[in-house]
Amino acid sequence: MPIQPTGDRVLLRRLENEQFSPGGLAIPESAQGKSRRCEVVAVGPGAVHKTTGERVPIEVAPGDVVFLGKYSGVEYEQDGEVLIFVREDEVLGKEARG
């Protein structure tokens, strides 16, 4: 069942964070901590501006790769996959395209 975020919320999928030691050994994900690099799965319609009542569009789009703070978001599991709900202001930045 697809999930559509509401308001200024963004739904994310954590990307694998493969890291290596200086000697070239792969560091297991459990030793790295949670990845803060995510792919945008879906976005809400945007928040409603308090004074004008107009919708403020969200600056990220599905497919963008974004970065989160260490403790950002609320995790949700669906069909064995962990997804993360965050408010748009919890997104620290996104990777520039091309």
C-alpha cells in the first residue's frame, strides 16, 4: 500500500552506508551507526502558510538524495522495509544533480 505524506512531511528510505577502514576492510553497518543519507520516496503537498493561507511547496522531490540530522524522523516499517517520516525542516540538504 503506497503511503502519501501529509502537510510538509517527507517519506524517506535510508541508503546503504558502506564504509571501509583505512586498511580496506568493510565496516559492518551495525558498527557505523545509522546512515544519514536517504532517498526521497514521497512528499506531502506542503505546509499552509499561516498568514496568507497559501500552500508552500516542498523543496525536495521523489528520487532526490538528502541528508538528515542524527536523531531526525520517525521510523515506520512496511513490508519489511524501514521508512522514515520527517518534516521538511529536518532535511539538512540534498545532493546536487548533474
